[in-house]
Amino acid sequence: MTGHRKQAGTGRKPCRTRRAVTGVQAATEAGLEAYIERIVRAAPPFTASQRARLAAILNGVAPAAGRASRKAADHEDGRA
């Protein structure tokens, strides 16, 4: 064998740094954010049972097994 030494860092994963966001990426993200805001703004408000279920999911509590009737749920959010 020759007297070659193994290079330091060989066999390791390369160090990855965050890349700067390009103008195209920033424009794409801004467009996506605006699209999501329009969709959310146009959606009907949550019913009381939907709010309770979502709160339970986000707080890590098991949601209640019972569900309100469809007629009651429609009445809650103003639908006839």
C-alpha cells in the first residue's frame, strides 16, 4: 500500500446549508398564500360542533363520539 491518508470527512454526509429563496420561489409562495387566504375567506363559518371537534383535535383530546343531526348542524350555521 502507498502512504495515502484517508481524507478527513470521507464517509460523512455532506454539510447542507439553507439556500437563499429566489425571486421565483418567493413569488410562488406569495401566490399560494394569497390563494389559500381567498379559499378560507370564501368558506362558510364552522358550526359549533365543528369548532368543538377541531379544538379537541388540536388540543390532543379525543373528540366526542356523538354527532349532531344534519338538520341541527345546518341550523347552527344559518342554513335553512
